[in-house]
Amino acid sequence: MSFYFETGMEKQMIIPQSLADSYLAVASGAQIKVMLCLIRFAGMPLTEKEIARQCNLSEEEVTSAIAFWTKEKVLSRRGSTLCLHTPETVQEVRLPVYTGEEILSLTESDKTFGQVLEETQGLLGKILSHNDASILYGIYDHLGFSGEMVMQLIGFCAAGGKTGFRYIERVALDWHDRGIDSFEKADAYIRYLEQIRDDEHTVARMFGIEGRALSKKEKEHILRWREEMTFSMEMIEEAYNVCVDRKGKLSFPYINGILSDWYQRGVKTPEDVKEAPRPAEDGLGEYERAAIAEMGDDLL
């Protein structure tokens, strides 16, 4: 059966066709609902709690959905403001392809690039192929990275064990999209990423996680605890201890529920935890219940 949809609504929401084309088959139901809510109430102040109410989702699902759209670069965050971007409004940046003759000529005429090429080969321990050299020059010339910044980029990727130039190109384009256009900005961003990794390693050790890497969801939890809720490691450990005391095992959703409850009630220190009234007879507060509801009744 074929369907023909006709709307008689006086007011209509405008949803970019490129958004539907790219994400109808990829985004989850929760992610689609959050995006529709943001478009529906564009220009109006919305809290994650309000979005959750409008969409009949948990606040954790809302946070995760916003993180998804931000990572996909459909949304960008400017302080407390979310901005919608689509392929129609943001022109994709692509690096030009240079011939071998052009690369040779540019290396001879531009001493800075010649030095960058030489230092890159020394750092990576190999002679760059024509394609690699073309990407390197595109980063230097087309994206406008200084020689110092190009070496900073190469060093950052190499330190993470990523020396393939397609990967280096993706990182360079990501920096460009983020407006990282100076050595100082790149240095600050690298230190930010290093802090995130340090936080992840600290939490993994604290939680006794060995023999496996943290999942994407677990990393998202840690980032939210540290950046959005601004909890100290001491408070995260306190929540872990409460979780183990109540459940007898590690549960990231349960710990997230505890911290969400504390965040909503303004509990910031271990002393605050001791002085705060018990949220309920079963030890679960309203926000904790909402945060762990998606995991099923077996958690309670």
C-alpha cells in the first residue's frame, strides 16, 4: 500500500531534508525525538528535564542524544546555546590533491614546508608517499596550519599510535572545524583531550576495571560527571561506594543516577552526602530512579 501524506496544519516545522536523508536510518528513536523537540521549540529556553518531559524520555537519554548530535556535528554548543548545522548550511572542507611535480616544486620553493616535510619523515621514521605528502601540504597550505602547528598535529597523532595520513587528515579537518587555528589553541585542545583520558583512566582504576577498555557509554558518563556536573573524583568515588554498598557490584547507570540526584539537590562534598536527608525508604531519589529506569526493574 502506498501512502500520500498531506498536512492541513496552519503552522509547520521546517526540518532540513538533508537531516532526514542522513539520519532516519541511523539515529535512534530517542535521538530523533530530541531533535524534533529542539526544532519545535527553537528559540525557547529548554532544560534537559523539560526536553525529557516533552519527549517522555529520561534526562540521561536526552543528554546522550544531544551528545550524539554534537558528535555528528549536526549540533554545536556555544555555552548553553545549541546551534543546528546541516550539510546545506556548512560547506564541507576537502583538501586539494597535488601532483608529484607540484609537491617537489613546493618543497623547493617553500623552505618552511620543506622543513616540515623533512621533520615529519624523521618523526614517523619513513619517507612519505606522494599521497601522504599531498595531504601534508593541504593541511599546511589549504587549512592554513603554520609549520609549527603541523608538527604539533603530527606529534599528537603519533603519540596516540596513529600515523596513517587519512587519520591525520581527519584530525586536521576536525581541528579546522573547531576553529583551532593557532599553536596555542591546539595546545589547549590537546591538554583538554589529555585531561579527559586521565579522568577515564582514574575512574577505571577507582572502579577496579581491568582487562578491558571503557565503553563509549561509560566514557560519556565520565565526561558528564566531570564537565556538566563538575564533580570531583572524591565525589565520584563516594557514589561508587554507595553503589557497591547498595547493589554489591559496579553499575555505571546506577552511579550516574546517584550523581544526577546529588547534582539536582546541590550535594557537592562528602560532608553534604552525610548531612543530606535520605531520598526515600529504599534509598532511591526521584532523579536516581529516572536515570536508571531504562536499565530495567532488575536494578532496583
